[in-house]
Amino acid sequence: MKLFKKSEKKATKKLPAAETAKKGFRHVCAAVHALLTAFGMSATVFASGGDPIAVVNNLSDFIFGLVRAVGMIMLGFGIVQVGLSLKSHDPSQRANGFLTLAGGIVITFAKEILTLITG
């Protein structure tokens, strides 16, 4: 008993099209794609009508938040590096770990350090 019959392969043929039609279709597809991308990525942005200093302070807070995140990542990597150096008894790796740890601390608290320096 055969449940599945093997079907004979049928040959497929491309529909005939002129080269200019193919080129035009490519251009239309590219234009549609560009328009959809432009409209899909656009966002309405309203400017704040208030104090421009507040805008600068918000940008400063955002940038220092990014710097703090990088500092935290370096701090974690330094802790891991020091831990691995203590396990493998490698003094050069231990020195690099403590340097990374110190750099992570400085970068994490960069805003507070700058406010202490400037007053």
C-alpha cells in the first residue's frame, strides 16, 4: 500500500520580461523600501519651550549615565580579573586587574569627581 506517490517533477519556466521592465521593477521596489524605511523610522519630536539650560543639564545627565554604565562594566571586569589572578597566582594579571578595578571606580564616579574639582 502506497500512501505517498512520487510526483513527476514539472519544469518551471520564467515568464518573459524585457530587461527594462526588470530594471524598472527594481527601481520601484527600492523607492518603496526607502519610503517605508523613512516613514517607519520617523518620530515626532517637540522642542521644550522652557529653559535651554534644563535641556543641556538633561543631556549632561544622560551622557554621565552612559559613562557610569561603562564604568560599572569595567568595575565588574576588574573584579573578575583580580579573582582569576588570585586563583592562578599570576602577579601581572593581578596588577592589570587592580588597574582595571581602579579605572572602573574612577569612571563610575566621574561626575562626582568633576563636581568636587570644580566646586
